Amino acid sequence: MTKRTIVTLPGDGIGRVVLEQALRVLKAAGFEADYAEGDIGWEFWCREGNPLPQRTIDLLEKHKVGLFGAITSKPKDAAFAELAPELQSKNLVYASPIVGLRQHFGLDICLRPCKSYPGNPLNFIRRGASGEIEEPVVDVAIFRQNTEGLYGGVEWTNPPQQVYDALMTHPKFRQNFAWAPKEEVSVSTRIFTKKMTHRILHAAFTHAARYGYRSVTLCEKPNVIRETSGMMYKMAQEMQKSEFPQIELWNTNIDAQMMWLTKNPEDYGVIVAGNMFGDIVSDAFAGLIGGLGFACSAQVNPDTGVAVFEPTHGSAPKYANYPVSIVNPIAMIESACMMLEYLGEQEISSRIRKAIASVVANGEVRTYDMMKLTGSPAVLSQGAASTIGMADAIIHQLEL
Ligand code: NAI
Ligand code: MG
């Protein structure tokens, strides 16, 4: 069999550091692949005026599967200021390369699992009826529509006249916004299509059926956002009835869900939402299982098979240039496990997951976040493991 090639996309800051450690773990677990590194991130924006060069797109087009670290994004003016001087007259506008990848490859299905590891000191706890401490087991799979909605990029400040005129045909716009001068109006649209809404709902229900989850919860706001959330809810009801009668469909509003998830997180199974609410609800659940050091994700286009796996954290610039890195590589290693499962390497993935679980449960090796320390180089002398130390411990477990 020819070896598969994985496109590594280290990006910036700690993205580079954690990806390197995930590759060591993959190797130690016996995963065989060739790797081709794709250029992406801030360095390429500054040097070439493009944080997502065409050669990187071509590489992913060819090999289909990418393992991504994290990138740095900065606001418009800061981005312009760091652009190479010879590029500053070229009217270049910075756009996040990870959002660019999602859109270019139509990676519309985003899965962010949040499952607590027994023994993780960062697990959510609450008080029971008699004041006792309870630690509910969280095992939630969040499906986030990844290409549309509020992150679709269709927005204006001081919109073009045709857009403004079109908005003026809406009675609510006339009633609520016509008093404002056009130049002072900003519009960000929330566009949902039936096709993409169907795909994310179907992915969520299929996952629930395959992995034995009791319910799918649609987390939107159909009572207020009647057209987009409303369409999604109606489609979810039809899909549940016709294709997945054995799965319960629950409907929660995003705001109420933020309250419910600290009251009864163990009740939820699969959650499905549009782009923005999916982003919010997945961060909130991640907080219950240990935060950014534990939050992994997959982004897939089921038609083309292109898939990119990444931790949900960013490049954490303040920790990027430590002589010995202190950040937690588990979110990145878990993302690599999701990649393995996508590639049909369930056995290797489950061995890595077990090794992580043993290290967490054992408790001897913990990165600074797991010890609730404030990140600084000093954490290493306070007993925290380094990034490499954590990867070493996982590799050691694999080799037992
Ligand atoms: P961030 O996720 O990079 O870091 C926020 C804080 O979370 C860090 O300061 C650190 O305290 C903690 N943290 C993050 N990852 C950790 C890990 N593996 N282990 C332990 N602690 C960890 O988010 P921030 O500071 O808002 O953004 C920094 C840069 O990253 C920005 O330029 C932002 O645009 C970019 N970003 C990129 C993302 C991506 O590549 N997908 C996602 C989020 C932010
Ligand atoms: Mg987010």
C-alpha cells in the first residue's frame, strides 16, 4: 500500500509547537504517513501579502487531509502596518487563512467533541441537593455549520446604495433603522441555505445514531431569528420525523443553553447549531471539560473528502517564544486522533486516547493550565510539565 500524505499546516505561535508534539505522538503510536508542510499564517501575510498562498491550497487539494496548528490574526490596521513595505501600495486586505480554507474547500461540517477525562482537575463540578460536590460526566458532540451565517463575510459599513435601497423595502428596516444616516449603518448578514442546513443537521443526526446518543439538541433562537433559525428548526423536525424517529430532537435557545449547560451538562448528547451559535456553544462546553487545552475539532467537506483537523485554540502569542514551551498539547493530539478516525485508523486513535486518559487520571504530569497556574516561564519550577513533557508522558504510556 502506498503511504498516505498528510498536509501539516503549523501556522503561527504555539500552533507550530503543539503540532510538532502531535506528530511525535502519531509516530510513537505507529501511524505511518508522509508529511508535506503547507505555508500558512502571519509570516506569509507579511512577506507575500497572502496568509494562504495558492501553493498551500494546491497541496491540500492534492492530499485532502490537513493537520492544522493555529494562526495569528490581527485587526485591519495592524495587519497593514506589518505588511512588507513594497506590498503596502497594493491594496491588499488581510483575511484569516483558516476561515479562507473553510470557505475555499467548503469545509461546512465542523465537529467539536467535548468529553471529560476522569481525573482532570479542570472538570466542571457543581453542588448537589444536599450540598455535596458532583462531577457530571460531559460527553457532547457539537456540530457547527462552518461556512455560512454570521461568518459568511457578507457585510458592509455604509452599504452601497443598491443594498441600502433593498433594505429600505423591508418594513422593519424602515421602522427601526431609517432614522440613521446611511454612512452610520453597519450590516452583517446571517445567510443560511437549505442545502448546507440540511447537511449539518444530517451529519448531527447520523452521528447520534451511529454512536448511540439519545438526543440531538438544536441550539439556535427560532422564536426571534425567525427566518434562519426558524428554517433550521423546521428542517430538523422534518428530518427527525422521517429519518431518525429513534433519536429525540430537543430545541434550546442559545442564551438559555448557556445557563442549562452548567446545570445539567450530562443531559446533552449531540448539539447542532449555525456558525456563530455553534462557535459559542462549543467554547462553553469546552470550558466544562478543561478549556482550550482540551478542545479539538474536525472540519470536513463530505463531497470532496477534504478535511482539516485542528485544536480550537489560537496561536497564544504571549506563550509563543518561551525557551521551553508550557502550553498543553492535548487539544492538538486529540485533533490528530480525530484525523486518525477519519482515516479509518480507529485502533491507533483509541490507543492514543487511552494513553492521554491514563496520563490525566494519573495526575503526575500536568501542564500549567491543569494546575490552574497563571502562565509564565516560572510554572516549570512550580511543578508544571512542559509541552514536550506532556507529549513524553503520553508517548511513555503508549510504550508500556
Ligand atoms: P488563544 O486561543 O490563542 O489563547 C487564549 C489563551 O488561552 C492563551 O493566552 C492561554 O492562556 C490559553 N491557551 C490557549 N491555548 C492553550 C493551550 N494549548 N494550552 C494552555 N493554554 C492555552 O486566543 P487569543 O489569545 O484570543 O488569540 C491569539 C491569536 O490566535 C489571535 O491572533 C487570534 O486571531 C488567533 N486565533 C486563531 C485561531 C485559529 O487558528 N483557529 C482560533 C482563535 C484565535
Ligand atoms: Mg471560537
